[in-house]
Amino acid sequence: EVELLEAGGALAQPGGSLRLSCAASGFIFNDYAMSWVRQAPGKGLEWVSVISGSGGGSTSYTDSVKGRFTISRDSSNNTLYLQMNTLRAEDTAVYYCAKSWRGSSIYYNTFDSWGRGTPVTVSS
Amino acid sequence: DIQMTQSPSSVSASVGDRVTITCRASQSVSSLLAWYQHKPGKAPKILIHSASSLQSGVPSRFSGSGYGTDFTLTISSLQPEDFATYYCQQASSFPYTFGQGTKLEIK
């Protein structure tokens, strides 16, 4: 059974940094692209970033986080990461990691497994 | 960016009712569309991929249809566990975008 377990969410100050992690199990981690999706309080789902499988050589980001967030993965411990720098109040959200249904490519991704999320609050 | 617009934003229905949710894309996404169910505090769950393909393990009362810009999710006979928020998502181009959600409430 696929399991995704996010961690690292916390209260951070504007301009600060956090690193989220997502421990994956139950599938061949290297074979699938992985994404981060967030949900701000009272809002809908917003896709944040994706990284390819097979070493993670391809990535994409939504415009609002480009240059501030970095997605990465470590196949040695089946973990996905999101390094979040220069945090803003509007980054406050629950952050979910999600597994691509399609395979290792970052393109045409829908998400067949999700974690339960980790909350990030950006406030002074 | 491709805008995804769902309607209605909320709907009240009873157990056993048939419910249809629509999702319209601002430009064609071909069949690159998924539907998700989300309950508070839980992981979102995929119901439909590729616009009309039922995800393995999802009850057959859920169905999806459409192509291009207009899509529907239908629940043929509501069960108590179906009360949740539903989202469509396009996978045609970056950034991947979701509809604003449809909250399905008990009447």
C-alpha cells in the first residue's frame, strides 16, 4: 500500500525558511514523479511544484514560488523535499505531497496518492 | 494559466440522490483531467483520471465524462460517505490547476 508521510511544517516568520519532507513507501519511488500541492485556510487546492522520477532531473514550479522554493528528492531514503525560502504570509497553507499516476515524467500529471499534509504558518 | 471553473460551488443533497458537478476549462485540456474527493483533515483521494476512467478501488457510482473544455462528475446514488468537497484538476499544461471546489452537503 502506498504511504506518503509529510513532516516539517511549522510556524515561521516572514522572510524565513522551512524544509518540508515526505517519506514515501509502498511503491518504487524512483519510478514516479512527485508533486507538492497546498491548501491555504478556507481555500482550494493549489499545485506548487513537481519533480521527475529517475533522479529528479526535471522540475517545474508555479510562478508564485519560483526562485524561493526548491523541490528535490533522495532515492536512497525514498524522500521528497521542499525547501522554502523567503517565506511570505500567503505561503500559509497545509502542504501535501502527491504521487504521479502516470509515471516518471513531470508532464500530464494527475495524482493517485496523497499524504495527509503538514501545516505551514507564516506570521510574525 | 488554464482556469478551471466548477459549478455549483456548493450543493445540498440527500442520500440516494443523483448529483452532477461540472468543470469548465478556459482552454482545451483534451482528456487530461482528474476528479478528487477531499474530506477535512484527510488526504485527497483521486476518483477519476483521464476525464472518464474510474480509479481502481473507487465505487462504480462515480463516473466522469467530457473532453476538451467541458467535464462532468456524476454520483449516481449518494452514500453518507460521499459528503465532501470535490475538485477537478487539469494536467494539460503548467501550472497544473484545480477548480475552486464543490462542497457536497447533506440536505
